[in-house]
Amino acid sequence: MTSGPGAVAYCGFCGKASAEADHSACASRLGVIDPPRFCAECARRMVVQVTPAGWTAACSRHGEITSAR
């Protein structure tokens, strides 16, 4: 996810820094219901598309992730 010394990780659901608050509720929603809305590397809002087969979320700087595993 993040790289380099001093890199900050962000919550994919609310967009706040991971160290800022308890994100257990965010993690449970991301794991079950919702796709990520914010990039975990830069906190930019992602373009999200939900289909019957899954979802895709694209960051303008870091590319696309999908629900396919």
C-alpha cells in the first residue's frame, strides 16, 4: 500500500489518516459491504463503479483496484 520512510496510510472508507482514529467500523464495511472510496496511499477520492459482478475503484495517481481476487 504505502511505500518509503515516513509514508502515511489512509483509510479507504473515510479518507482520514489510519493513525488518526479507530477505523474498525470502516474496515468492517470495506470487508463486507462497500468498495473503498478513498485511495489508501494518498487519500484522493477514487472513481468507483459497482456492477453485479463486483466493483472497481480508480485513483488518478495510483491506478485501479478491483473486488476480483
